[in-house]
Amino acid sequence: MQDDLGVIYAANYDGIINFNGSQWRFLPIKNGLPGLSIAHDKKNRIFVGTLGDFGYLQPTLRGDLHFVTLSQFLPSNVRLTPFWHVIPTQNGVYFSSPSLTVRWTDGKLTYWSPVNNGVFRYGFHVFDNFYTTQRNQGILKIVSDTINVIPHSKSIIEHEIVMIEEHLQNSLLIGTSKNGFYFFSQGDFQDIESNAERFLIENKLLTSDKHIKSNLYALGTINGGIGIVDKELELKRVIDKARGGLITNAVRDVMFDSHDNLWSALNEGISFIELSSPWEYWNNNSKFFGIPTSILRFNNQVYVSSSEGLFLLFNQSLNKIKELDSKIWDLAASQHELIAASQEGVYVIKKKLKIQNFSESTFLSFDDSLLHIGHNNGLSVLEYSEGSWVEKYTINIPNPAYRSVTYDTDNNLWVSAKFNGIYKISNFENPQIVKYDTTYGLPDINEIQIIKKDDRLLFTTTKGFYHFNEKTERFEPDSSIISERLNINNIAEDKFGNYIISVVSEDRTAHVEMLRKEGDEYVRDYIPFRRLPEMEITAIYPDGDKYIWIGGSEGLFRFDRTVKKDYTLPFNTLVSRVSVRDSVIFYGNYYDNTDTTGVPPIILDQPDHFKPELEYKDNNLTFEYAAAFYEAPERTVYSYYLENNEPGWSKWTSDTKKEYNNLSAGTYTFHVKAKNIYDTEGRIASYEFTILPPWYQTVWAYIGFSILGVLFIWFIALLYTFRVRMQRRRLKLIVADRTYEVIQQKKEIERQKDLLQHQYEEICNQRDSIQQKNRELQVAQNETLSANEALQKLNNHLEKEVEKRTKKIKQTLQQLQNKNKELDTFIYRASHDLKGPISRISGLSTLAKMAVPPDADQNFVALIEETANNMKVLISKLTQVHDLNNAQIRKDSVRIADLVASGRHMLSHLEKDGNIEYYLNFSEDLEVSSDKDLLGIIIQNLLENALVFRKPRGVEHQIRIEITVLSEVLTIKIYDTGIGIYPEQIDRVFEMFYKGVNQSIGSGLGLYLVKMTVEKLNGTITVQSKIHEYTEFTVTLPLSDNHAN
């Protein structure tokens, strides 16, 4: 039942429940009795039938409903059985039970018992009269206070009459659970044949309701769901579990609500069917699986492809075609056959004939009898010839996600590829492909679709429609359809020239709307499509002049254009609950206390006796509200404001609760309004209340405060009078004291005057002296200016002299650089020229040693050979000096162990006749990134220095080599226990050709080379030594951004 406020009520075995669009609420009946029936009359008084009792629901002063019995006004000997029906009529409200029928009329009860101790069956309300049935009697009608049997009705009573409804021309439509329909008109019963009879007999009719405006009947059955029958008694629609409209097929009751929708009471709950909606949908509950990818009508049958396969619509059910059990991406139809693009390839439906081997095909399109197939290897164009499809050509476009294929007037093929741009293809024999992306004016390349309007190509983008300007070779915004910059990701044109589009909003949610053509303009029409759930739109298909199909992530939806739905039907906004802290002060129901029948009606507006006065401590209130609109109530939004507290209406919100805290004393009115999914606003609900002031803001408190204030002022006045008297006495004393002080001050002033006169004379003298000093300073300033001019001239002269000297120094520096370069060249050439003779001397000395007999003296030959070797070393080091001056650092991975071993090998001739111990302190695997040759020069020369300057033969000589890497710095320490270096020589050991002691057999270039190499690598070298004990060289080299392993 739906009352006049729009609230839905239902009776069940626990009691009564109601639903206001936001909340379900349970209303118990006394002693836990079940609710068997419920109805309301024209004054919105709600009556209830229960087990052995009947009565009504009355709101309390807090607005909660409670059951009040009426059976107490019946004689005590009347037997009460379950009241299964409550029938409100103009003559009163009838309560029907198997053993009794009771009528309540404005506080008066009248009752009837069955004839001959029989049993009443059902109660019906027809033409504002009450009808019932009794076995072995027939159909009974109560007229005034008398039960009359309708003639000839006994013949059909055995068919179990469960329905009596108004029909055309004051006739009755009688429905039975065993034999279908009958007409009763002018005292005659007539059996009716219709296509609904078989449905009713097979499924056993149990209940019904008639929709007055459309003359539709909703027929609830025991095991077949609900049948919708028109006035011609033709079965128009079946709503059952298989089709996804009900959770069970056992229907207990049906009811049309004020918005032409249907409610059904089931064994397992309550179902709401949007019967007035032009939308039907299929999803997993109706055995349609996957996300729709394409919809197409072929040979007057609707095919739907999805990610789970291909489906065929038959008898309002989608049946899967088992032959194609794979992902179907697209459908296309020619005059000859239906074709599907699947993950496995392209197939002709029913034949299941595979068209060549187009694997992973995702797109199909027909244009001028040509079939276009988008697949992994590109776009293929096929032509139907002699019963089969023949490939004409394939265009290699590297993107399998095609969106649109269209030809322009010049027969160029335009292809949009998802996330890749737009391609223009001409001259298919020798394809010329031009790709367009955002550099050509497109705002994006995400999901562009191409349509043809008036022989012009339009492109949908995230910024609206665009067209291509052939002159500028750029895409430009287009306003021929609509100037608004809509983010369109799907579009389809119907037979009327309208465009159905899916639009992505700024919050990334998608919705569908129609660009309706009106003359030469297009108007956005989105209201009918607001009923779609928020989802990703994957397919749009206008189906002739009647249907529009929408596919999305929530299933498949069909819009019927022939269903004319009124989207502006009014509905009520309701204040459903008001709470103060943790206590509820109002439960949402008002009643009219002026009613004199004893059963007060439930009313919509707040009467005066429901306007509460709250104590000041109860100034924290919570309002809960709802809208009596049941199509997608979760998407209904609300706006509110608290009069005397807020300036105006709030923003729309889906919240159904509002809290106010710490309200001041005063009278407030809370207003709330609702807006449904069709942007229709409901009737405003208001709730007035008063918050009383605290005790200290009451009238008596103000009177008390006033009296206290007067007393306080009087007391203050007394104090002030006493204070004035005391001040007068004190002032007399003060005047006398001040008179004496004035006299003394006069004398002091006269004395100060004489003093000031004297000071004035001194100041005048000082002023004359200062003026004289100023004249002297002026003279000195003029002399200073003259001196400054002379200094300026001298400064200019010095600058010119400095410039001449600087130029001469630069010339001298250039000459020195040239000389240095010539010297470097000389060293290199001399070294190079000396290498040959020295090598020949070395060779000749070797031959001489071989030629001299062994018993002859070979000392001179050995001395020549040694001198030649020393000359080789000198020449080598001179060459290294030249190379270092011109060397470029080449970084490479250097293994330290190999470098040390190489140096020792090259200096092995210096180790003979010596007792030398090496101590190596570094990792065998240590590698650094540096110049291998430069590191070799450092290590080899430091080792040579340690070997040369050792103590006399026979004394043990130790050399310790320690190499570490820390924080990208390479540290090399070479320590030896040789003769050491005198302190006064340490600062000169790195000079070229410097030899510290006569013991040196070298050239004096070794440490100079080390110094040069270290500076070349941006490092430093230090030396520590103690004469006759040790010498230690430490080299640190930065590795920069290189690393050591």
C-alpha cells in the first residue's frame, strides 16, 4: 500500500513495515501479532488487519505509529478469525475474514457473517462497492447493510475467484485461478478467450491490481511471476525470476504506485518494478554475461556481442549462441549475412565460416558493399564476390584498436585508431597514408569517432566536434551540430537525424544523452537517459524508430521511444526523524487532532501541536529526511536550510541527514527539498521548533536582574556621594599646597631666566666662531678639489703606463710559452734521435761481450752496457715528460694488482744483489676507473725511488705498498726503509733533475714525473722521511663520479 504522502507500507508476519525512499522502518502490532492486510482511505487513515483483530495506525505526539484495535467495539460473542483483506470504500472501510466481514464508518461498526455458516473467501473493491465470495453461494455484494448474491455467479465460484476488477462500460472482469477470465455485464457471465489464459491457468492467478490511467492489469501468480495484461486482455509482458525482475516467482500481492510503477509482495521479500519506465535491461541475473561490445538487428532479430560470446534476443530473453564461445568485439551485417569479429578471427554467423585468417579482429564496418576488418596486422578491405568474401587489399596501420572507418567525397578512407590518431588513406593500389595527431590541431587522440554529416566528416574529441580544413591541413572546432565542447567517446545517428552520444564529465563519469534535431538545430535531451546507472558506455545502437540500445559495464539496456513517461510527476519530501542528542523527538508522522471520527488521518504538514518547545540544553538537533520517489532513490539529492540560522539553501547532496549544534534560543524552521534523477524537485518539507532560552534569559530572570541592578546603582550612588565629600576636603589641602609650590616655582623661573640670558650670550659668541671656521673650511675644500684634479691626472697617466707594461708582459709571456714549446719539442726530438744510437751502442756492447774471450777483462764492456741502459732510462723519462705535457686522460677500469706486478717486473733489474721484502696491503680484486698509463708512471717511479735509495748491500730492505679507496678517493702509500731524505731536501725532491745524494744513479726525473702525473689527475702527493730510517710517499687521487669495485 502507498499512502497519500507517498510512503510504502507492507504487512508481513512480523507486523507492519514502511519505506519512505531512504529508510525501512518496522512497526510492531500488539502482542507480536502478524500483519495480514493494510490499506488507507481517502483521508489517509491507515487500517490494518491481523490475526483475530483489526484496527488502525495512529501517530503519537512524537510521530511514531502504533496499532489501535477496533475489535473492542464488537460484541464479545463474535468469533474473530484472521482478517486477510482491508477494503476502503466511499461507504466505509471493510475488514474481511473467513468468519466475519466488518465495516467501519466514521466510528460506527457494522458486521456480517457468512450465509449458512459458510466461509468468506476474498474481498474486492469495485465501483466503490465491496464484493466477496462464498463457496456454494457465489459472488456477494454488500448494498447498504444487506449482502446480496449476484445471480448466476454460483456457476463460476468453483473456479476459485481471486480477482474482480472494473472493466469497460461498467462491466466486471473476474479472474479465476483455474479457468482464466470471465466478464460480468448486465447480469450475465461470459467466458473470455485470450492469450493470457494459458499463462494464468498454468501459473495459478492469486492477486491483481489495475492501473486506472493505462487500463493495464498486473496479475500476480503463485509460481509464474507477474503478467501484465492490457484492456483487451492480451498478455503484454511477463515479469519473473528468469527475466531478472523478481527474486522469486511466488507473488502474494501487487500494487501500482502513484508514479505508475509496480510493487510486488513475494514470499521472500518485496520487489519494485519500474513498469512506467521506457527502459529494460539484461545482466548476469537474466543470464546475459560479459560487457556488451556491439548490438545489431539482422533479419528482424537482435544480436548482442560481449566479452563472453554472442547472444540472440528471443522472447525478451538473451540466449547465448554456443557455436561462438569466445570474445566477440564487433558485429556487422551485409545484405547477405551477419559477420562477427572475434578473438579467434572473423566468422559468418550461422555458417560459422571463417573469413581467411584475421586473428585478433576487433573492428568491422560496411561501406558501399565493402567490408572493413581491423585486426593485428592492419586494416583489410574485402568485397563480396560469388558467394564469398575476397580480400582486395590490406593497409598496414600499426594499431589494432580501431574506432571508425569512413570515406570522404574524394573516396579517401579515414580511419581513427584508439590512442594513436587518425589516418587518411588514398590510392589503395599504392596506398599513401597520412597520420594526424595533436600536432595537427586535435585536442587528443584517445577515442575519436568519425561521422559523416552533409558530406562532411566530423570527428568527436574530448573538446567537442572537429572538422578537417583541407587548406590549412589542420583540425578545427566545429559547431554545425552543437557548439558546446563535450567530451564525446561514443556516438550513433538514428533514422530521424538525431545523435545519441555518451559524454564523459569532468569527474570521469559517463552519461548518455540525445542531440535531438529540431529544424536546423540540435537540442541536448538527457532526461530520459538519466535512469541509466553510472557506467562505462561501450555500445550505442539506434534500432529503427522504436528502440535505442545502450551497452555498458553494468549490462545491456533498451530504451523504448513509444513509452511516454512523465518525468515531472510530483512527489513529497519528508522529514522522517528528528533527534535531540541521543533521543528521538519526532518519527515522521503527523495527525489531524481536529478529526471527530476517533481515527485521526495522517497528514503531510506540521500542525501546531507538533511544534515542540525544547529546553536550551537540547540545542543540538539532527534531522533525517527522505523523498517518496523510488526510481534510483540512492541518486536522489537534497538541499536544506534552517530558517533563522542560515541565509539560504545548501548545495545539493546525497546525504539524508543534517546536524545542527549549539543553536541559540529562538524559533526555527527546518526546510528540505529533494531532486530526483530526472531533475524534478519534490514538495518542500518543513519542521518548526522552538528552543527556549536558558533560565538566565527568561522574563523573571530579567526582572530579578533589573531589581539587582537598581539596588546596585543606588549603592554606587551612596558611595559616590561619600567619595565626593572626601574629595572636597582633600582638595582644600591640595590648593594650599599648590599655592606655596607656585610661589616657589616663580622664584625658580626668574633664576632660570637669568641663567638662560647668560647662555644666550655664550651661544652668540660660539655662532660667530663657527661662521669663521666655516669660511676656513671652504678655503680648505677648494684646495682639496685642486689636489683631487691633480691626482686624477696622475692616475690617468699611471693607468696608461700600467697598460703599456701589461702589454709588454703579455708579449714576454708569449715568448716564454713559445720558448717552452720549442724546448719541449727539442726534448722530444732529441730523445727520439738519441734512441737509435743508444740502442746500437747497447747492441754493440752485447756483441762485444760475446766476442771478448771469457778469460779477458769485460769490465769496460759491462760499463758501456750499463751506461747505455741508463741513457735509455733518461731518454724514456724525457719522452714521458713530453707525453705528460700533451697527454689526454683516458679513463678505464684498472686492476691495481696487475699494475703493481707490472711495475715490479719492469724494475726487477734493480732488485739484484739485494735483500728486499715486499709487503702488499690492498685487495687482490681492487679495481678503479682511471688512466692506466698515468697510474703506472706513479707506481713505477715511486717503486724505483724505493729500490734505488736503499741502504748498503746486505742490509734487509722493506718496501710496503698500501692502496685504498674511500669516498671515491684513491690513496697510494709506498713506504721503504732506505737511507731517507734530509729535512732541508724534502721541499726540492720533486724538482726536475734534482738528485738528493751522490748514491743516485738516476736522472733526477722520477719524482718530477710523479709530481706532474699526480697534478694531471688533480691529485696531491706528500712525503715523510727520517734520515737513515724510512721514507713514505702518499698520493691521493679523486675518482670523481667513477667507482671502485
